[in-house]
Amino acid sequence: MVYDRRDRIGHWVTRRQQPGQHCQHACCRGYREHPRDYPVILANRQLRSASDEDLARHFSKLADQDSRAARRSEAQILHEMDRRDRADTARQEREERKRARWEATQAARAAARMDREAETERIRVDAEAATNGYLVNRQGRARGVNPDEILRGRSAVFQRYASDEAREYFRVNPRPTSAYFRGQNSRMAERYR
């Protein structure tokens, strides 16, 4: 016996099982239905698991019947379709709010980045004016240390390669490091060896 196709519920069935009858597979024990075997009034699990096309097909079948159960089932299907529409609308609104939050976060980050760059440039211009352009000492220039490392780099690099003028300037003024932009004191104190 080859189980080579799936029913609406998703389990494997054989071709000789009738699609209009209850499934006789061992896991179903005759309780679950195949796609075309809808009862007049659907169970909640059938409503939730049925596709829109299956519900529309069942709704059109019920239009031909003239019974109280058929009207109840029509109301049930309409309620399920309305529930799905509300769920889709709520999901779209959540996605729009999430997208708006993400865009606001990106805009705030871009504005903060521009503020940091402007403040860094202002401190760089002031430091170069105060030190006559000599932020790096002779040993640092020989090693190819970039003046940006004196401005924003680690304090160990600053202590080793900053010129005397830069040390004096940054003893009074803050360096534009990440600690400075977090509101911490980033002025450099002299370290003794």
C-alpha cells in the first residue's frame, strides 16, 4: 500500500481512499474528513485550517440548500472570513508601525552620527589650531601614527604618541571619544611611568 498523496489535513493517504469519505488511516480512525467531505456545520478546527477557496466553495454549496443549518453555516463561514480579514488588517498595521519605528530609529541614528562627526571636526580644528598641526610626536610620526588615533584612539596610544602641545590641549579640553559622546569626562590626565 503506497501512501503517495496528501489530504487537506496534510497526512499521507492512498489513491484508493475516496476523497468524499472520512479518512480510514490509522491516525485518523475515521474522525477526520477529506477535502470534499465537509459537514454542513463546520467544526472550529475545520474553519481555521480550511483555505479561502475551500470555504468559498462550501459557501456556494450552502446557497442552494434551504435549511436552518445551512444559514447557520453560512453565518459561521462569513464570521471566519471576517476574522481572517481583521487578522490581516491587524498584521499590516503592526508591520507599518514596525517599519515606522525602524525608520525613526535610523533617522535618529543618522542625526546622532552627523552630530558626532560635526563635534569631532570642531574639536579637531580647535586642536590643530592650538597645536599648530602637531598632534603626533616624533616617535609617532616615525611609526606612521595617524592624528585621528590621537583624537579618538585608545588612551595608551595617546599617552605614547601625543605631542606635548596635544597633551596640554587635551588636559583642558575633552577628546572626541565614545566616552565623550556618552557624557563622560574624556580629558586626558598625565600618566606616570
